[in-house]
Amino acid sequence: MKPKPNPPKVAVCIIGAGASGAAAAKVLTERGIDVVALEKGPWRTRETFGGDELANINRYNLWPDPLLNPRTVRTSPDEEPTVDLFCPVPQMVGGGTVHWQGWLPRFTENDFRMRTVVGDLPGATLADWPISYADLEPYYSKVEWAFGVSGQAGANGFEGPRSRDYPCPPMPVSRYAEKFHLGCRELGWNSFQTPQAALSRPFNGRPATVISAFAQQHGDPTGTRSSALNVFVPDALRTGHYDLRPDSYVREIAVDGRGRARGAVYADADGDLVEQQAEVIILACGAVESARLLLLSRSGRFPNGLANGSDLVGRNVTFHEYSAAVGVFDDPIYAWAGGGYVSASSFQFYEHDESRGHASGGHIAAAGVGIPLPINWSLPGRPAWGPEAKRIDRDYFNHSMAVAMVIHDMPQHENRVDLDERVTDAWGLPVARITLKPHLNDLAQGRFLIDRNAEILEAAGATGIQKVYIDRVTGNCSHQHGTTRMGDDPTSSVLDRWCRAHEVDNLYVVDGGPFPTATGANPTLSIMANAWRVAEHIADGRGAS
Amino acid sequence: MTAERFFDAHQRATIEAAMARIIPTDDLPGAREAGSIDFLDRYLAGIGSIYARPDGSGFEVLAGKRAEAWQRRIDAIRARYVAGVVTLDRLSRASFGSEFALLETSQQDRILTEVERSEGGSTGSGEGQDGDAPPLQQTKAEIDLGFFGLLCLHTRQGFYADPIYGGNRDRVGWQTIGFPGPTSLAEVHSGRYSTLAWFAESQPEHDAGAGDEA
């Protein structure tokens, strides 16, 4: 049998069609540049999504199936790794944005200079970013306006200067958001409606977002939420320059004799192995999978993985960690309304404050408890079964809420993603192995924030308040960063300030991998803004040549 | 119906009796009235009802790697239930001289507590969790659960999942906890389902300014 011929070479090949890959594709194709996108997962359309808690939360309808796409995790190299669905993100066209709620706060000015702000923190590898808030600000606006973000400019008292208002007013106030605002008001703390990837009113030819109970962790059958799938992918397709190939699993980035990236070797939808050659290759697989792909791409020139002469690929990985204080109210909260995440936020304890005795802080916000739908709702300490379990379900399902946070976890050299030596995925490739131990600062910061969260609940009149402190990082919020740090110094970073590999001049990474520090905020707005910035730079460079 | 059954009559009666202790019937319906056993028996019957079609018109037909993964998972879970029934009966005979399904409910509770402890669970753990409490927002991988963890998980799923999966009969699970829920999967799929009525009663006014600028 003849091998299948390779597809013709293209200007740009993007690996991944999630938040960052689709954002880059939109920008490049709208500049008239031909893009081939290779997406590992399927291309699902809105007709395939629905309001089915069992399928979406419990049966891997959108989440990766751990039997097909496992990862392994350990806390140190001395330990045998265990198989775990660590920090999963849907692998499909649209990526994590397919099933997200889409909290889209901006990072603050200090997020880009954390080393300068905090100084030397023993055990951590804090670094200033090679770009500033001002560098990214125009792209925040571009994404907010292309996407349709609902929020209120100036409402977050800790936000950096912005060149433009939000395109849509904030989302309606849920009862859990109302409680959060009340608690913050009582305490004298700033709070604001969480900026969201949803339309509070019709925008740009799109109808207002339908506010369902099946939101966070569910796909959107109405097509009205703002996501890479609903916005950037259609934008790119409209140009006629976007060749999006789902079910295309890239196994390796091949290099040419000069050590440049030549093409992506992938199993196509028929399972045939072909190579898509390109002048420029952009990785947009998410920080874990992009690092894995680089490490899988070994060659004589790059024996430790592509662009990994520094041994930094996969290191300094950060994951945030989501936890909360929870409480119950006499009056109903209906935390499932809006899926539990049409919320209110505060950056009151986001910025670094020396007097707290730990570095930095994080975004805190109102939420349902866990996934506040019947099967998956629970309260900490609820028994697994019996009359008391049933009583708790009955009495508190409609009356409970969380004030939640993500920690700004510290980057550490020994925290890393590499390839597992034993476990392979369903396609026979070594899976990502996570080696991770939280920094003491992460735990102290988590305790501090959760104590503040409990105070908000108390000030709002909650009872039965429980604090769920973090004692380990489980990757439970699907945020991932740092595996391909950007920086000006090739000995301490993988990518330059344009997210181009120091060692491979036609290879870029545009997901969360380039972020030198995790920050304490939901990263995807910044990931998309940065991808837009990089894509524009690539397009400018091509125009000049 | 036979195509939607896995258990034999004895297994079915045993698991149904156990489920009735996981979510007991009181002044409100429990697992028995919701038909949690029907939900589970259909789940274990094969891979034909893993995912409802999102418009409620039937079930997805799985193929390829996805089908293989689900068959592996179902096979593993079946084996745990088959062994679990044997364990329940063995412990029941040893302690009370009779098979599990015929015991008094208080005796059944003692047997279930014993099984739960043997799996390392404590009554303080969350639903479907054997051992330490779950991080918020995550569920444990189903295939990692032992018999008792699966029993709790599937009882709950059969009580609270959309009725299309064979449990939550007449939506009694949702009524028990006051979840109004959509009338059908089709209501959500078509975009008619909204939860705005359960938002805060007072909403701030916003300018209606032009939002159509690109």
C-alpha cells in the first residue's frame, strides 16, 4: 500500500484549536495568512451539547476520558506516580472554552513584575515577565470586544488602566452574587460583577446569552455563550484561510537539517500518519500538552526535546488550585441558577502585601458549592449515605453557596511536566507526568484567602460556615501555566518575549505555557490576549519580509 | 426490558435493598421510589445508554476508542457489583444468619457500614468518594471506586440524573431537594430553558447603549 501523501506546505500550522489556538487563527487568517489547524479532538457543534449533568460532569462527555487520556502525578521524583486526571481540559475544537463559565478578569499591573514586587522568595523561581500590562492592554480590549465580554469598567478597584469600556454591561445579579456583594459591603471591601464570556445583551449580531443551569462544565446548545468555538473559530473560517482539521493527533514536531521546525507529524482522521509542513509552527495545546509535545519531539539536534536545551521545558509549572469557604443561608440562594457561576468578585486581597507574611494573593468570588446541580452538589463533611445525607441534600441544596478563590501558586524549578516512563495514552504515546509539591507560600496564601472568604459569608449572614483549606494541589481548576516560560534570557526561559523559542526561530507557543508566573486570576482572557499579540507580531513579520 | 438488565433477580433484589439504605425513604421518596436500581441495571447492561442524545430523542451510539473505553469501564464495574453482592451476603450470613436482602434495615445498615470501612471510607466522606474528601469541583474517576463507592455514586445518580436514564422517576429526586429543573432535555437543547427567574429580585439598571460596535 502506498503511504498517504503529505498535505501541501502551509504558511502557519497551529497545533490546537482551543482558546489560544483559535484566537491566533482568527488574527492570522484575518490578515490573509493561510493557517492549518491540527486539533486532536473532535469538532463538535452546538447541536451535540445539552443540559445533562450525568453525561457532562460524571461521564466524560466533554472532559477527557481518563482511560484514553490519563496523566500521572507524584509529589517528588522518589515517588511512584499514580494515574490521575490531573488538571484536565476538554480536548476538542474550542478546548476548555466549550464548557467554561468564562470568568475573564484582567491581570493587574503587578502581575507582570512579580519578582520585583515580592523579591527573592526561597524555593520559588519568581520572575518578572518580559512584557508589561501596558504591552498587553490593547489586546485585552481587542479580545473583550471581539468576544463580547460583559462587565463594568472601573468596578474592580484594583484593575490597571483600560483603554476601553467593556462591550456589554455586567451579567444579571444572581442570588449568590448578591450575598457576596452584601458581605463585602459590610466589610468595606471592593466587589464587582465578575466579567464573563457571555452577552448580557445582543452584541455584534449575536443574541444575548441564555442563562441556563447547565453552564459551567456543560457545552452550550444555544451557541450564545462567548467561546473560542462560538466566536474565534467562525471568525477564522469566514476568511477562507482557515483549514481546521479535527481528530488530528500530532505526535511530533519534526525539524529540518538546520534545526528549524519543519512540520507536524500527525495521525489524521483516518489514522494515517502524515506530516503537515509549515513555515511557522505555533503550539496551542495547553501548557501541559504543549510541553509534552515538545518533549516527545526528540531528535539528534534536540535529544532532550525540542527547544529544550535549557532543560526548562515543563518546569516551573503552575496550576492554581480552587477552594472555598462554604455556608448556608435561611433564604434560598438557588446556586444552580446560572450554573452557580454568574458571579461577583473581589480583588481586595489580590495584590501583594508584605504584612500578611506570605507573597501575593488571589481572585475571590461567589460560586455554587462545587457543581451545584443535584448529582454533584455536596457540602464538606456530608456523610456518603443514609438519612443524614438525605437530610443535608434536602435542607441545603437550595440554601448553600461558596466564596471561592484560586491561589497564586509559586513557580518552582522542581515542579514540572515530563513524560511518564510507563503509562501511555490510547494512542501509545507516553503521557504527561506531573511532579508537584506546593510551596509553603501557596498553602499560607490559601488559608489567608479562605479565612477572608469565610468572613464575607459571615458578614452576609451565613451560618454553618466551613473552610476548605488546601493541603495539596490537585489541578482542580484546569488552569495551567509556566511550562515554556517567556523571558529575555535564554538560560532562564524557553521562549522570548514574542513567545518564540530561543532555540528554534519558527516555533511559537501561545497557551498558558509562556506565563512566567501563575498570577491569582483566571488566565484565559490573558492567554487569548497574548495569543492575539503574538499572532499580530507574526503577521507583521511576514508582511515585512 | 431484558436488553436493559444486567443483574439476575437475586443480585437485583440485593442491590435494590442496599440502595434503599443509601437514600432511604422517609416522608419523602427515596432510591426505591426513584428507581435507582433501574438506572443502574440499564447502565450495566451495555454501552447503549451512556450518553442521552442532547435533544432527548434517544441515546448516542458509541464507536472507536470511546466505545472501547466504556466497555472496559462497564466490565470493571460489573465485576465489582457481582463481587459486592457476594460480600454483602457473606457478611450478612456471618453476622445475622441470612442473606442481605432479607435483613432488617438496621442490620443492613450495620453490614453496609462494615463494607464502607473495609474500603477505607468513613461516613464523613463526600458522595461517591472512598477515602479522603474530594477537592471542590472535581469528581473522582468512577473506575477508581470500590463497590461501596460505586453503590453510593450510582444510587445518587439514579436519584438525581435526568429521568431519561431510567431513574429519578417522575422527577422525585429533584422534587425532594427542590430543584425545579428543566421539563426535558429538549427544553434545554432548544434554548427555551432559563433560570433568570431564580436570580436576585432587584437588578441594577444599565444604559442600553449601542453594543453592536465590532
